[in-house]
Amino acid sequence: MAKPGTNSTKVVDVADSYAVRLMQHLVVPTFVIDPKRRVVIWNRACERLTGVAASEVIGTSKHWQAFYKTKRPCLADLVALDRPEQLPEFYPEYAARGHNGLGFSAENWCVMPKLGNELYLAIDAGPIHDEAGNLIAVVETLRDLTDQKRAEMALKELATKDGLTGLSNRRAFDQMLIAEWARAQRTQKPMALLFVDVDHFKLFNDCHGHQTGDECLRAVAGVVSRHAVRPLDLASRYGGEEFALILPEMDCDTACAVAEDIRTAVTGLRIAHGADGAGDHVTLSVGVASHIPGEADGGPDRLLGAADEALYAAKRLGRNRVISAERLLAEFAGPGREPATGRIARKSA
């Protein structure tokens, strides 16, 4: 005669066994950890996704090694520890679906050390509790969104890049200018802006044709971009034959040195010009402004206007030169000359 409870125990064992087999054959990459954060299930889809065999992680807490080079918690670990406050530390995109209840969702890039390539994964991790409310396991499922993410990044790049030169476009320039101006207001450090204009470019196009004009612009863009060397520097095509360079945390003298390097480098390319009214080779005029935003300053219009005035002065003074806003009055001062302070700047944020 069967002992009391034997049938019910057998039913539970069969159900558990069936659940484990089902999870092993799921097409969705899945692993399960116990309350001590040791792996108890690592299904075949997870093996294929990570390149890590179940035998390497079952019974251990080394599941992080399938996704990262340095030790850090996976999403399932944060659920097991009930640490929603740590989500921002480890995931750029996340959602906490309930305090120790429904679990967490997140997305991030994983380096996949075993495979040697990066994957962008969407991750869901949820707790399993017994009837008494005690945590008995955490299930983590993974979805490979790499292709979608790269397509999204490519579209975003198209939206912020100039098609001809590959530099950032006007839209990206405007966004970065506002962001860096706000940061300069917080840090009280100078912010420099360069406007770079190709001299007599209309004459160049008329003389050499638009295809050669495009090649000229790409060559100038290459020089400008090589001088955006720091992480927050931004080289952009502002419009037509005009380029802009945002240089955070840079004073006027240093910015002028950068501008002179750009002007000299383009002269060194010796791009033939020769149109009537222009020189033998393509040259640049550059306007420079640098400013520490004060409490009275609103947006970056003051910086834009100053750099624009400096560029206008460089053109008026004969082109092929660098003029800074700080030296603008001195450049225009002299017998019979009036400073160009009354002109309305044509640029605004």
C-alpha cells in the first residue's frame, strides 16, 4: 500500500520534471538561478546565444562570465537581491515592474566573451515564489536585438550626419551647442566656437564645376574633422561652404591656435582655385569666439553672434585669415574705420 502523500509527491515530481524539460527546449534563451544566485537551469537556446555550455555554469554563480569580461551582476541577480536602485548603474535602458514582485526588464550591450562579439540584448528577469511568499528561483530570458539596434543607430547617424562630408549636420550642431552651453554654465569653464568659411567658393564652383566643388568641400571637411580630437569636440557642416567647430573648455588663445592650424592645413593642400578675383589656391577665413556663460546669459546666441562677427571681419579684412571676437575691435580700429559692432548676427541657436 502506498504511503500517504506518495501520489501527490509523484505528481509534483512529474510536473517539475516536465517544467524543466519544457524550459530546456524553449527557443527563447533562458536560465534560472536559485536564491543563492547559483545557476540551476541553462537551456540549449542560452548555450547557442552565449557559446557557454550548461556544464560550465550549472551549480555556480559564474553566469555573468557568459555576458561580460569583468564581474558584475546580471539582471536576475538584481531581482534575487531585490535591488531596483542598482538598475541605473548597470543598464542604460531599464524598468522595474514591481517591488520584489514582477521583476525587472532591461536592455544593454553584452560583450559575449566566449563568442568574441557584442550583442544587444533585451532582458527580462522575474522571481518565482512558493505559497508562503518565499523566493525559490529567478528566471531570466534574453532576446537578441542586435540587428534592430544597429539599424536604429544607422538611422540615427543618417539623421545627424551630413551626406556629402560625413561631418555632423546642422541639426546635430544645434543640439550639441545647446547642451555644451548648458554644461559650460554649470562648470563655469570657457566654451569656444569656430566658424570656418571657404573663400570665394561660388567662384570656385563656377570655374571648376560642382563635382570638383564637392571634392573641395570633402577635403576641407577632412581637415576640420581632424581637429575635433577630444570626445566632446564637434565638427559639423553648418551649411553650404561653411563649417563649425565646437570646442568645450577651451579659451580664446587656444581656439585661435586650432583655427590657424586648420587654415594652414587647407592652404597646404594646394587645391587649385585660380578664378578671377580669387587667389591661386583655396583658402579659408575663420571666426573664433570663446566665452564663459554668466548668469545673465540665456542661450548660446551671444557665442554664435560673436563667432559670426569675427568671420565677417576676416572676410572684410581680405580673407585667408583667423580673427577672434576678442580682437575684433582692435582689428577694425584705425583712422577712418568704424568697428563692425552694429551688424546683426545672422546666426542664432
